[in-house]
Amino acid sequence: MKFFQTTLVIMAAGLFLVGTLTETVEAKTVKVVMTAEEVKIPIDNKGTLYPAWTFNGAIPGPVVRVSQGDTVDFTLINPRTNQNSHAMDFHAAQVDVLKEFAPIKPGTQEHWTFVARVPGVFMYHCGAMPMVEHIARGMYGIIIVDPKGGYSRRYPKPDREYVLVQGQLFQNPDDYQAMLKNKGWTNSLINGKIFHYDPVHDPNATQALVAKPGERVRIFFVNANVNMPVAFHPIAGIWDRVYLNGNPKNTLYGIQTYNVAPSEADTFDIVSPKDRPTNNAIVDHTMSAALRGAITVLMNTPDADPSAGRGSNILLK
Ligand SMILES: [Cu+2]
């Protein structure tokens, strides 16, 4: 979480009067700096290296979290040591694809701002060509825009929050023609690793999501696959609520599987039985993806680590 802490600096708080009443809402400017890094990083729990392209040296890139109405003050650095142009496409931004989202060459940087007007969860990704390769090699992440109104009956405060970002791993990182045809896709990545949080399928996995029985666990999910939707399902459970695009105005109740399109992000609540310890396996129910790495274990036990899924621990490294 070092990058998260160092790259997100709350710059200033502006105070705006809302309407004619004395009610006030603080809108902040949040400074976000990302560096495009072409680096070899581990893509499984035993440390197999892959020549990835990343934001800040990790898949996914840093979690960006702001409140509705905040201004994101963004800088993208493309170091001279890189071989390729890179770009940033925040799905939470309403700007100009030819201006803000334009690629920048190695040895340059760009700076722009946007106001996060729409609440929810959004993907971000590199939009430089060939885009399929820049995304498949790891240049993606999540931006959470918390709703201005805060929590409510419709959008209850969760006990834990976790970020899960799914992607596709291709055997040949340079063959973007194969990526376009979805050929050479060998594995699914969850937060950058195959079976990242699944000690059942991978003896090298040391982590799982944890919660206490009966807690409301909120999952912010991004489908960063380049070609395939995700059939998002909690085995041995039912999604209590699904907030489409993470927006509390778009709430579905009692859902077994929700189909998440490429580039879509949604928020999912699950509440386990209160009276006993249980486990869930959160999967892409598309079998070819589940068994290539897209399974995440959620353990609901009374001794769950109280710091997991809270504060800066929502994306388990
Ligand atoms: Cu890129």
C-alpha cells in the first residue's frame, strides 16, 4: 500500500454552501500521481515473473478513492526508460478522449483534472494503442467514488470492504493479434495473481478474504478482462445486493450470479449466516475462467482479523 499512501495526497478542502441552508459539504481536491512502469512482476503465488506494463509497478494499479464532487488532480509520468507510449482513461471522468486520454511518449508527463460527478465504482486503464495489449499486460485499476449522501438504508455501511479486479493473462505478451482473437489466454488474474486468494486450489496461496459470521462484506469488483464477461457468483451464498456500477440508485436484491461486461465495475454485498462459521468461494462461474485462477475464498470466522477489509486494507497485496 506504499504507493497508495504516497501517491494520494489530499491537497485542499474547499467549503461550499449547498442551497440557502447552513448545510455544508466539503469537496476536496485529491492529487493522484501515477508512473507507467514496464516491469517484470510475479503473476502467481509462487513468484513466476511476467513482463507486465503497469501503473506504479503493480496489477492492479493503486486504488483511487474519492467522494462524489471531489476534483481529481491527475499526473501521469512516462519515464524515459520505457519503450512505449502510455495513457490514462478514467471511466469516472467526463472529458475529451483526444485531449486528456491521449497517449504520451517516454520521457514526458501530463497533468489534467476532472470532477468525479457520478458515484460508484469505475475502471481505469491505459488507452494507448494497441489497447488490448496495454490492458492485457496489466495497465488497469479501480476508482471508487463514494456517494455524496453517504450511507443510508438503501446503501448500508458495510463491516468489511474488499477490492477484486479480474484480468486475463496471455502467454505471449507481445502478440496482440492473438489477444484480439482471445488466443493464448492461459490464466485469469485476481488482483494480479492466479488463484491469488485461494489456498484450496493453490497450496502457495497464503491469503483469503476474511470476515466474521453475519457481517456485511462489500466487494468492489472490476472486470478488466479484454474480451470476456465475468459471471460473478458467491458459491454457498447469494448476493444480498448488487449495486450496478456501484451506484446505490441502481440496486438489485437477492442475486445468484451477475454478468459483468468487460470494463464494467459493480459493487456486491454478501452477508453470511450469523450462527456459524462458513466459507464462500467467489468465482467467475464461467468454468474456463474459474479453473484458470478466478476463484477467491471468503472465510467467515469469529476470529477474523479485525483490520482486514478496513481502511487501507481493502486491496490485499
Ligand atoms: Cu500503456
